[in-house]
Amino acid sequence: MSNKRTEISELGEFGLIDHLNQRVKIKNTSSLKGIGDDAAVIDAVDHVKVVSTDLLLEGVHFDLAYAPLPHVGFKAVAVNVSDIAAMNAIPKQITVSIALSNRFSVEAVDALYSGINAACEHYGVDLVGGDTTASRSGLVISVTVIGEAKKEELSYRSGAQVNDILCVTGDLGAALVGLQILEREKQVFLSNPDMKPELEKYTIVTGRQLKPDARMDIIHELRELGVVPTSMMDISDGLASEIFHICKASGVGATIYEDKLPIDKQTFDTAVELNLDPITCVLNGGEDYELLFTIDQKDFAKLEKHPDIHFIGHITKAEEGKYLVTKSGTAVQIKAQGWKHF
Ligand code: ADP
Ligand code: MG
């Protein structure tokens, strides 16, 4: 070790992961896919296992001032299930590890687990283990999820081909706008505890922030329709950032169209109220946990009428770059800002 000190912020989250990955050598032939996708893929002879893990820290990923413990539990499971959905696989088991400070009672842990158990019911997964330890700084939750698929059903980030159609599910930007509202009302409450937070108007956006739903419904529908996305990932860091990941992994470019980007009316109106540009919220808002995927043009007819799948653009050659065509017809380069923790 030299005395050199490099700040983590110089590399950023993805730079740091690349840096760690450089020293990793895969030794087992059953490790089909390691670091670099939504989940790892492990050969299990007649099928594959997919594994993903996420770590959530109080004060960084959730704030108990406005996030009820059952919602925190549900979300901890949902965000992991979302990574399994992003591989086009079906989640089966989870493990849950928690670290608790003495601020938390048995009743509080029960509240957390009521959400975890509700999510297990909702997604049809079994809680099969975990770890429990003490913490000096609030609540920490780590969930690992194991899913299954047939090898040929998997959708990696690396499979997008030129002329494939780019699709997103649901609508985008709601979770970011919801977070801004929750933060605003928290500040109002802190400065005057007699004020009742005004949240009735914002239930869609705050709900999307507090209790997101992984799109397993779409994964089951794609199976029924016989469509395997050529590439897929979930939108946890913002659409622009995820488009960069798919383009990098697949060695392609992309063009998307502003007028095709899905945004809910409440998200749009609330963004305007907060002086945020709605399109920036759609492109750079995190935590929507919708799916971004590409399909071969031959599959378009099967999905064309789907009410919750939007066709936002297409894949181009890498040298054509990554562009957003605005409503006025101008092509602007997409920047991957994402929602950075560092
Ligand atoms: P997601 O947003 O889908 O949860 P991440 O951006 O967290 O994915 O991770 C991208 C990839 O890097 C995944 O393959 C993940 O397993 C891997 N990864 C993230 N952090 C680490 C780490 N500290 N050590 C090894 N692999 C990591
Ligand atoms: Mg993911």
C-alpha cells in the first residue's frame, strides 16, 4: 500500500465497482455471470439461479421521520425482487440481515417484519435466513434474493441489438418527486410541529417513494406472450443512467423521444409546483423500479397494445451516440447523472 489517498467520489459508485471488479477472477464454471448486471447468474444444471443483494441504511436510503417501518420492510424486499425481474427471472427465496441500535424495540422489529412478510406473500418468496446484529447508528437492512430461470429466458444488460425497440414500463420520475414532497413536509414539521403535513394531494408520488412495487407482473405477462427482452435492467438510478448501462454493456447507442416518455399527471403537476423540470425528473429521478428493456422488432406486435409498456425509442450503432429527441425535434445528447450517493 502506498500513501496515496484517492477519494471515493473521484471514482463514483460505478467507478468503484469497476475498480473492485478488476481484481476478481472467476474460478468456478458454474459462476455464469459475476459482477456487472442486475443479478449474478449461477448454473444449476437444468436451470440457473440468479442472486442479488442490496444494503439499506437509515439516514441514507430511508428516513424514519416519514417512512413507516412496514413500508421500509416492504421496500427492502421489493427493490431486490426488482433486480431479479430485471434478469427476466422469478424470485424464490430471500435472506434478511438487520443491524439494530437500542432505539428499536421488539414492536418496532415486528413492524419492520410485517412489511417484509407482506412482500414475501406478494412476490411469492420464502424468507429462509439472515443475520441479526447490534448497530451503533440506527437501522441497517440487507436483503439477498435468489431467483430462478431457464438459461435461455435470461435478459442481460448486454443483449441489445441495433434497431431493437427500447421499452419502459409504468411511468417515471414519481419516486423522486415523492421524495422531494416528503422532505419538504418534514422540514415544515421540524420548524413547526403543530403543522399537520399536507400529503393528501400527493399520495401517488409519495406512495411510489415509500412503497415501490417490483414489476413481476410484467415479467409474468412477457412469459405468457412469449417475449424474451433482448436486454433488460430495472430503473433504480434514473432512465438516463440505465440507458448508459445498457449501451455500454451491449456496445450500442440509443435514441429516445421526449414525447414518448411516460410521466404521471400527479408527477408532472407536482414537479412543476416544486420548480423541477418534469423531463429532468423522468430522466434522472431514481427509485422508480420500473423496467427498461429492449425487444426485437418482430416482437413489437405482441406488446403494442399493452397499456403499461411504452416504446420510447430504439437502439442505434455505438458511434451514433445517445440522444434525446425533444418535442421540438432537436436531438440533445443524454447525460447520465443518476442519483449519486457519493
Ligand atoms: P443495482 O443498482 O441493480 O442494485 P448496482 O449498481 O448496485 O446494481 O451493482 C452493479 C453490479 O456491481 C452488480 O453486479 C453488483 O452485484 C455489483 N456490486 C456492487 N457493489 C459491489 C461490491 N461492493 N463488491 C462486489 N460487487 C459489487
Ligand atoms: Mg438493478
